[in-house]
Amino acid sequence: MSDLPTTYPDPVPLAIIGGTGLSTLPSPPFHPLASLPTSTTTTPWGPPSSAITILSYTPTPSQHQPQSQHAQQQPTIIAFLARHGTAHDIAPHEINNRANVAALKRLGVRCVVGFSAVGSLREEVKPRDFCVGGGVVDWTKGVRPWTFFEKGMVGHISMADPFDKILSESVYKAISRPGVLEGEEVKAHKDCTVIVIEGPQFSTRSESLLYRSLPTNPPISIINMSTMPEAKLFREAEIAYALIAMSTDYDSWHDINEGSGCGAVGGVEEGRGGEGDGGEVERADEGGVLGLAKGHGGEAVERLRWLFGDEWVDGAK
């Protein structure tokens, strides 16, 4: 995207935040118009996680839509930001959420749809199912900056309903349409309660069982590490926010999950250290994944090399 303009003249009211596995948007149907580097989108709280890409989106015609109606549709302009960085080298507890939210606010964003990979806490939410957020339990440890209101400014906002209901309902209707979700058994779930933990380690089995037992309404059904304080900050910034979460697996409460061990290693890959972007991420029997992208996280790589050795880091057999 180096040949794209580095500025965009107009406000962009809609944004998408990509989580694990979504560091870019496919073209087509998304067409990049500009790439705003972090040097030009920096905020009083620092730079955002990635450059912000401005794209136009024109939906492809579906079998349920007349061709004439599709031809009349105007492109939608959106902003895209990769929460964990384009190389997925920013851990959940390292995300500069305030900078991400402030940079989007500065662009004129009024509505945000955030994508997230989650673990399932309910049998009915199967791997590859999609969930639209309805409620949140914040189980983070308070080490992440979580408010804009400090250092002489006191503000209290309601977090009773952290996700915008109108936006969330629109998102659920959109992903529930026939043919949108791939796979015969893949389902969309609405009003899902998500519990957010500090990470980067996954839950112990005892913790996972505890989360399932908490008397929320509706019951907690999914778990991740990134929705808080993101949702709080978007509420403070007066930006409507909705969550789309894809279940990647069952959390450790489930018998199918034997837990993750530190022997789970992904080698130092070209490009992203994540799944689905050219090159496989190795998975150990314990079920964990660790991706290290070449050219990123040099200090972390050397520390891990000292701790585990060359073969562990480089992925040698």
C-alpha cells in the first residue's frame, strides 16, 4: 500500500477494527483509497496500533438481490485499524486502546464494528460460530489504561449496555442472511455475554468453570482478552460500538480442551506470525500457538532465544 495517498480529506463515519486473524480486509470487495501512517494519526496518548486504511466497500450482488438494485448502491467508505498491529506483534495487554479510539474519533468515526477471536463457554457456541456481543463482564486486572477522564477531569458514564443496540442488531441481521457465513453448521448468535480476561495466558480449568457459573443474564457464553477497555473507551468517546466474535475453540472447561503448554511454538515466520496469511503456524500437542514475525519483536525474540534456545525459536525439528 506504499503507493496510496497518506491523507484523506473527508470524515469517515464507519470503522472496522480487526482482531486476531484479521489484519487486512480483502480486495475486492474492499478497495483501498488511502493509508494513514501512525506518524500522522498519533494522538496525545501515543500512536494507534497500525496505520489506518481508508477503503471503499461495494457489496457483491447476491442471489436474493435484483441486479438493478445492486447497480444503484453507492460505495461505503470505511476506516480499518488492526488492533494487534499488521504483524500481530502487539499482545492484548500491550494494546494502546486510548490511542486507537482517539485516532478513529479524530477521523470523524461515529460507529465501530470490532472483530475478535474468542473461546466458547457454552456447548451450543461451536468452533467457527459467530457471536454478536450483548453484555460484558470485565475480568481484567486494572493494569491497562481504561479512561480518558483523568488528571484533573472527572467523568462517569453508564456502562449498563456496553454495545450499541441498534448497531448490534444491524450486524446480527447482516451476518444471519443466507450465504453470509460459510459452512453448513456455522451459526450466528446474538446478545452474547463476553467475559474479558487479562491474558495473555488462557484460563485455568477452574477459572473457566467459574466463568460458566456466574449468574449473568444472559449467561456468559464467550471469552476474550481485548473487548475491555476498548468498549469503555468507545463509550467515553461517544462512538457506537458493536462486537463480532468468532469462536475458535472451546475454553478449558470443555473435555476436548486439554490446555495449552509453553511447548507450543510457531517458528519465526515471514510476514505475519498468525494463522491464514501465507505459511503455517506450527501447533504442538498441547494446543497452543505462538507466532513470531521476522522483522518484528526483535527484543522479544532474543529473550525467548535465551530462555528456550535456538531450535525452540527458529522452529527447527
